[in-house]
Amino acid sequence: MSLRPERILHRDDALVVVDKPAGLVVHRGWADDEVALLGLVRDAVGAWVYPVHRLDRGASGVLVFALSSAMARALQEQWTAGAVYKRYLAIVRGAPPDALEIDSPVPRSEDGPRVPAVTSVRTLHRAGRYAVVAAAPRTGRLHQIRRHLKHISCPLIGDVRYGKGEHNRLFRERHDLHRLALHARSLRLHHPATGEPLLFTAPVPEDLRRAMTGLGAPASVFEDVLDDMPR
């Protein structure tokens, strides 16, 4: 298995940014999978890479790797300082408010203590019992978006841990969606060496786009709406 060239969104001397496919774990240390994205990226760029943050196995979208431990530390300092802005697209069950800020502690790690966590959510489209939303986490906790959407009784479609099987099955059968309906659409940070502001976007995958379109979502849902949510 290899990483297709179009999956590499950016490469320079300090970092590599990729469009992660759904279904791949980022690092083998986080699971027992034979194939992990870190190894695929390393082979694709011909250099050792360092994970800076994570995306769940079932999620897709923008993911950043550093090309040295020093650059990894510099990038992680931006995450710790809350200086990285991320925006996700998702399909949820339920009726979320037009806009809200979810401020609810979640564990920092598996079985760890609960720590403060904040996610801004905006509803982009409603379709009966379902909705398409944008989510912007202000903190980076384990399963934060998934936990927070469950907290407001609007779990993600395709979430086998926090969602419901009957709705996941409906989307598999009706929309051919066999994954977690969560996509990291954009990420904004500063270059760890130069300080230059950078913005990266990953196209909405065809399977997720098809499911959203099947719900009647307008084309505006897929446009680069990047600055309309609080940072």
C-alpha cells in the first residue's frame, strides 16, 4: 500500500501536510494495525516524519507531520497555546442548534482525568432527523468532537462507539457511507521555522460528499468557509 501523490498537500524542509484517508490509523503505537499513515508518509517523502497531532482512524482530512523533532516540538507548542485553528465537516443525528459553543470536560487520554474542552459548532444544513455541521475544536482532547456532539445528543453518523447502529446502517444502505462522517476540512497555523501563516485544506471525500448531497446539502457546504467561526 502506498500514499497517492495527490494526498500530499504541502512539503517543505520543516513539515509535511497530508490528506488522511478514512480507515487508517496515524501511528502503529496507537493500534495494532499492520499499516499506519506515518509509514506511508515516510515512504512517500523519503524521510523520517514525526506526528504532531492525530485524527481518529475513521476520520479523514488535513494532518500535519514534522520532519525533525525540533520542528515537531515547535508545532506542538502552537497546539498547546491554542494557536492552531481547525475546522471539520460532519454529519450528525439529531437537531443541533444553529450555533453553539460546547464547553464540557473530556479525558485528555484513554482512562485519563477529565480536562477542559471547548468546541464551536455551527449547523450548515438540516434534513429531517439529520444535519450537516461544521465543528471547530479550541482544544485537542481524545475524541473531543465525537464526545461533544454526543454530549448534545447529536452523535456522528458512522460512530460505532458514541452513535447508534440503526442510523449507521441506514447511511450504509441508503448513502453507501461506510465510515465515520467526520472530515478535517481545514487547518491554520504558523510555519514552525519562519512564522509565516499557513492555511491547508483537504477536499471533501467523494463518499462523504455523496452522503451530504443525498441529504440535500447545498454546494455552499463544500466551499471553503474558513473564517466564519470563532477561533
